[in-house]
Amino acid sequence: MFRERETFLIFSTDIEVATLAKNIYADNAATTRLDREAFEAMKPWLLDEYGNASQLYSFSRKPKAALKKARETIAECINALPEEIYFTSGGTESDNWAIKGVAFSNCDRRAIVTSAFEHHAVLHSCEAIERLGCPVAYMWPDINGIITAENLDTYVTDMTLLVSVMFANNELGTIQPIQELCNVAHAHNALFHTDAVQAVGHMEIDVRKLGVDMLSASAHKFNGPKGIGFLYIRKGMDLRPYADGGAQEFGMRAGTENIASIVGMAVALKKNIESLDQNHEYVISLERMLLQKLNQSGITYIRNGGDHTLPGIISMSFDGKDGEAILHRMDLMGISISTGSACDSRNTEISHVLRAIHMPDSLAKGTIRISLGKDNTEEDVESIVVALKKILK
Ligand code: PLP
């Protein structure tokens, strides 16, 4: 792969950047590197202690104890009770479960309120229940990507069963006023779910303080393994099981537990939570440096998402430019970033998130997302700015 890049660069104007010694990963909102300690903690459960946690013999005792400990650790990280943590295969499953599980529970109310810029795991789950007769209302955020309590209040009625609003948007990084939104839902006796996939492990989250009824999380967004996550379900909430079968996950999600990944997730989350302030400060310093250097370079851009965004998620638009072309040219220089629009062979499709904040097409097409994480360095930031300067000037 590297050879290919070198060959291309010889014939392109990017030749200086070909000297980059390593690939630069600046797409941490898409996924993160597995933490080494988490990886080490996973190994015994794959190789030696491979017993099925549901069995009664002594060989299953250790996996069973590991499962219990991981559940306790994760619960502690978000101030939940261990029995409120249900392991899933990740954010998508948690979102599907929360929405469909509520919609299929026995209840006179059927209406759901969500936002138009949720992740597709929520939006497509809502579309699925809409086809089964549950009315869904989609709220529009403001131009900065914020859903206000006042806005929500105009949508929720006494027929609303569930409100689902994401904690932090994956494209813009905007953080929603979850506690206020939750209060509005509860004032109408509606339940509240938040897709906190981008936020868990990156922000302090206290489910008791927030008052949420359900919260989705995914390990690979906080340096845990892929294919594992959890759904917080407030004790006492009436929710249909996600998968019928065995008695795993308190009879709510059948299937033999993935102990190694669950343990890895708990180690990664605990580690991130313990160094939250430090990581925050570091990533914000990288973000500031990037913006400062871009400003000094004279490149004109618009920063999206307002003032209250997750540290490290930088959505920026270059008027009249092509975000996808920028992504590909950055890729050829060894830098991974994301975009807000995707081209197919016929047209450029602007993401539903940028549509939801009513971004004009010429800006939306020129939108990229750089997401920095704790593994990035100042040198990475320097290289990203050099690359952007070359591409945009
Ligand atoms: N929700 C949000 C906000 C996300 O950013 C993602 C992943 O990008 C998901 C849900 C899906 O999570 P997973 O990849 O664990 O299925």
C-alpha cells in the first residue's frame, strides 16, 4: 500500500508530503486504537479461561467472575447499578434495542420523538417501527446542531412513549443538553434514551444525575475492542428482550457472553475515565493548535457545531471545495480523515447531519471531519495542516 502511495506521489504535486514517516490517523470518531492494557486483559479469556460463563462446573467460575467484575466496573464508570448494564454487540445493537424494545412493549402510547441528525442506527430503527404503525416525529436542530428543551417541548405530547436524542453528534461533535431534554420528556411521562456512543469514555457521564432511562455505548469508540458495547437500562423500566433464548443478560439478551471483549471494554473504559481530565486537556490543546495553524495559514474555513463540542471533533467546511476530494488527497498523503458528503458515480450526497442543520450545498460539499484523539501528537497536527495547505491553496 505504501508503495502505491509513493508511486502516485512521484507523479503528483504532493511529493514533499511523501516523506511522512508514518500514517496519521485522525478519524477517532469513526473508531479508536485498542488500548494495549485492554488487549492484554482480554487474552486469558480467549486462550486459557475459555469456559462458558453459564455452566455450573468450576472451569466456568473465573469467566463468570470476570463478567461480574466487568459489569461492576462499567456501572461504576457511569454511576449505574451493575444490573442496569446489558452487554450488546455495540452501539448499533444498543440503539436498535432501545427503540424497538420500547416500541414493542405493552403500552397505550406509541409516538416516538427523535432528531433528524441521529446516527442511522437510531434513524433506521425509527423508520422500522414507523412501518409497524408507530408515529415518529423528527426534530430539526439549530444551525449549530443543538436541540433545545424549548424545541423538544413543542414535539412531546401526552401520547409520546419515547424521546431519543444523541448525547454528542458524530459528525459535528455538538453536545446536547441531555439533562434538560430528559426533564421535558419526563414531564410528559415519556421515556428518554440517549445514543451516547461518541460521549462515553470522553466525557463524565452520570446516568443518575442525567435521569436518562436508557443509554447506548460502544467500546471501540473509547479504545476498547470492536463488536462489543452496552445498553444502560434504568432499573424498573419495562423493555422487551432483544434476543430470546438463554438466560444470559438477565434473560434480556440471549447468547453466550463474549467475556474477552467485555473484559477489554471494562479495562478501556475505566482507563479512559481515570484519565478523562488529562485526555481532555491534551486533545483540546491539539485542537487549538490545529485551528491556530490553519488561521495563520490564511486558509478560509467555517468551523461547524457551535461552541459546545466534544474535544477533538473538528467539522470544518471549505466553501466551493470538494470534501471527498480533500479526503482522498489526504489519504494519498497517509492521513485518514472523514467527510460530510459521499460521492457515488452520479452525484454527491450530502450527509443527513449537514442537511439537518440546513448547511448550504456549496459548504456541505466542502465539509471534512478531523477527529483527534489521545494517541495523536503535535507532529500529526503539523502534518495535517501542511497537507491541507497544499490541497487547498
Ligand atoms: N451511534 C453513534 C453516534 C455512532 O457514532 C456510531 C458509530 O459510528 C454508532 C451509533 C454505531 O456504533 P457501532 O459501530 O458500535 O455499531
